[in-house]
Amino acid sequence: MTGTVIKLDGAEKSFGAVRALAGVDFSVRPGECVGLVGHNGAGKSTLMNILAGTLQRSAGELSVGGRNIEGTWTASRAQGDGVRCVFQELSLCPNLSVAENVRITHGAIRGMGWKSRAGALIAAKLDEIFPGHGIRPDDEISDLPIGKRQMAEIARAFTVTTEPLRLVILDEPTSSLDAVTAQQLLAFVRQETGRGTSIILISHLLGEILAASDRIVVMKDGKVVAEKPAREFTRDSLVAAMGSEVRHSKTATAKTGKSEAGMAVRVTTAGAIALEARKGEVIGLAGLAGHGQTRMLLQIYGRKNAEVKGAVAFVAGDRQSDGVFNIWSIGHNMSVRSVAALRRLGLIDVKAEQNLQGEWRKRMAIRTDDVNNNILTLSGGNQQKALFARALASDATIILMDDPMRGVDIGTKQEVYDMIRSEAAAGRTFIWYTTEFDELDHCDRTYVFRNQGIVAALDRSELSEERVLQASFAEAVA
């Protein structure tokens, strides 16, 4: 199709001394899926916030549907022109129901019976995108696990009343979805673009970008550094365009650590299979989202009906609800787990704390010029790095990870994988729930969950995506 749905020319945006966008040209055509990739801090989310009207550009021109936008481009103007955004940090009101959150978006839903109409609207869209979703319109958002919250926000973005739907921005939309649900979304994206809706897809899962996109735009340091049809990229060339070293999982997953006889964690479940993790092992938790993986991690963390030998640290995937202290600095978010070890004569040794913060900012390559800045000044991926730093800088011998790679770029993932192997070789134990199948290659043993219990235990030599999916839908795997 000809023309553009939305277009930016020479867009710039600065936050103090940090230049987030440095003259970006970007456009989307009708019925096109544009994949947007780049490392954390490359400027992707800043660019999308400008398109969605939640941030104002410092310079540059914006046009929508061929019309130059004069004055302030706000979120309400964007909504009226058919531009929606599913943000990486979800924006649903947690104290309202799913249907009530739809009412916030659609002012046309009013009068007697508005709640039932809003509920019917969102239920129909959830059924269309995510068959078998298990979400009710009257469910309160705070009661839903993060995967279902993400599904509800995605479905809401595609609902239509009186305003048109021209462009939907999906910023890391599958970061909390399991493989099956993610495939449902990508299939819907292809259907929706076929109907003429434009999609911007931001993801650190390069397979999704290559499969779903018509055109791919690569950003680095606030600039567009590559742009061409998706068919002209391979995974390796895409990684190279982002400025990372091309590495393949099979060569990067040599046997993890020393699997010593000493038991670190043992949890007996209702089924015949118990979870066991020994010193120096990396244990994977897999299966469809919401089937007991996070519950198991919390059970171990709270030492409830679990044998746990050693200090424990937890890396949350839902960083806004369970991870960052959002009124604290970056440094204090990293050092809070180590406060006891930093005490001298009952007081915190400030110099030692600063040294710890500086060391882990450097080791995790956290993109900031000052760890005294507020944690929310960081991009989502850099916030996640701070949570890794908090756990790894501590005295914990057991590290629990709840799908922790949400919003983390491929270069950082490779660095974290290396660090996990190194720490496991030194004797630490990792228990790692992930919705990304490729990450299970880094695990010595994988437990597959179904209906709140373990239905399969697969050694690395037995691991395959087919076996994990089979176990996720069947009662057991021998």
C-alpha cells in the first residue's frame, strides 16, 4: 500500500545530558508490520512514546495520515487518530477490572449497561487473539498473573468502538507469554495487517521479528543504523547490525558448573516427580505460563514445604510489581540485598556500598552516568540488569529467576548467560523459569509444569521443544 500511516522526520529527544534520539527518520505504511530492534537504551521505547503521544519530541516533524501535526501531539490525539500502544511496562489500572480498563480507553462506552458492553467487547477480542485465555471481564487486574495482564492489555489495544484503528505499537508484547500464547499473537498480527492495520513490533526475540515483520529497522545509540525488508535479514546479520557478536546457543552452552552431590533445594510435589537442585546446577522450569512455575519459586523463596540449604536471592521478571524500589536510586536498588554484609559497627559502610554499586554497574554494563539517579531513569532492560546485579552481588548461594529476561537485549542476555555459567561453576545454584525455549539449553535439567505440578524431568540430552510441548499438554512424559 502507498502512503504512510505515521512518519517522523529528524526526531530528537534528550533527557538532561542523555540524548535518547539523535535525528531519527521513521515511517510506517498501511497494512505493514515494522520490526524494531536494538539494544537496551538504543531509543526504541522513547521513539514509540513519541508516536503514542506520551512523550514530546525535542525537535523534528511528525505527520499522521499525510497530515503534518502542529502543536502538541498527545495520547488523546493519538487515540483519536487510531494510534494505540501496548507499553513494555503495562499501563492497566490494577485496582479495576478488565472491563473497567476497557471503559477508560473507550469514552463511547457509557450509559446504562456500559460494563456488560465493555465486557463483551474485550471478551470477543481475547477469544479472537488468545483462544482458551481463561480471563473473565470482571477479573480484577491485580489478581491476574503478569502473562494474563499482558494478554488483556494487548486485546484492549485492538478493540474498536467509535475511533478508527490504524496503528498498534507492540513494545515487547510476548515478554511474559509462553511459546503457545506468543504464537497465537503473532498469527493474529499477520491476520490484522492483512486487514490493513499497521503494526510496530518491538522485541528482543529475533525469531519473532524475522517471522512477523515485513520490514525491519535497527536502532543504536538513538539513531537508525539499518533498515531493509525482513527477508533480506538473517538472525546473524540482524545481530551484527545491532553491533553484537554473533554467537550460537549450542556453542555457548557447554556443561554448566560442577554438579556436586550436595543437595541445595528439594521440593516434593503432589505428583511423583520432586524438584531437586544441587550445588553448581542450573535448573530450568518450563511449560505453559501460569501452571505453577512462579508459585514454585515463591515456595522455595519462602522455604514453605521445601528443603533449602543456603541463602536465597530472587530475580523478578515483573520488575515494576515485584522488583524495583521505584523511589530509590539505581545504586540502592543494587545494594539493598547486601546491606547486612556492608555493616561496620552497626552502620552501613558508605564507601564499601559505593564500591559495590560501581563494580556491578560496570560488570552489568548498566547504561547510566550516575548510579545516584532514580531507577526509573533507566530503560526497562537496564532496570532488569540492576535486579541481576542485586542478586549476584549478594551472599546468596541459590538464585531464583522468574522469567528474568523480559525486555533484555540479545547482547546483555549473552553476557548474563556467561555470568550464570561462571557463577554456577563457582558453586552457586540457579533455578530459572523461562518462557523462551532457547534459554533451556543453558540448564542442566528442566522440569515441565502442568496444572500446578511437575509432569516431566528432562536432562539436557533429552531436551527438545517437541518434548516440552508434549509434556505441557499431556499428563506425563516417561
